[in-house]
Amino acid sequence: MTCDKSIFMGLLKDMRTMHPAKILATGLLFYLLFMPVFAFTGDLRVECDIEDNSDCQEYGYMQGIATAGMLFGIMLSVGGAYKIRGLSSKKKGSPDGLWFAYEGQGE
């Protein structure tokens, strides 16, 4: 079985680039996925503390992991928005905002 090198290299090139709107959307997805996990584990931790159980530390660790996921999402969102702003302000008369980044006209 042979593989055409040009097709393979084209796929690799497409995988390496990510449009700014996709970076922003991925960050928002991370944030929205980890926010309910943070709230749910917080509720479980409070419930565990009220019941006077001494082994409630695991919920704190779970909240820490959820916090890291939300922080990563915020960083991706800010990075994507910064890249959109930088790309849209490069050319005079070019379209602005998310539509410009989504269409990939700046890359």
C-alpha cells in the first residue's frame, strides 16, 4: 500500500494551523465544560463538610483540576481574541472581527 506524499503533507499543514476563531471557540468550550464540574464538586465538598466527614480533601483536588481547565480555557479565549484583533488590523480596508478570522483571510 502506497501513500501519496503530497496529500499527506497537505493534511499535516492543515493540522498545524488553527484559525483564530477556532482557538477562541475552543477556549470558550473548555471554560463552559469545566464550570459546572467546579460548581458540582464545590457542592459536594460543602455537603461533605456539613456531614463532618474528615476525608473531604478529594473534592478540593477535583476543584483544583476544574480550575486549571477553566484557566486554560480563558487563556485560549484571550489568545484567540488577541490573534483576531492583530489579523484584522493588519490591512487597511479589510473586514474586521470574527467573520474575518473565520473565513481565514488573514492567514
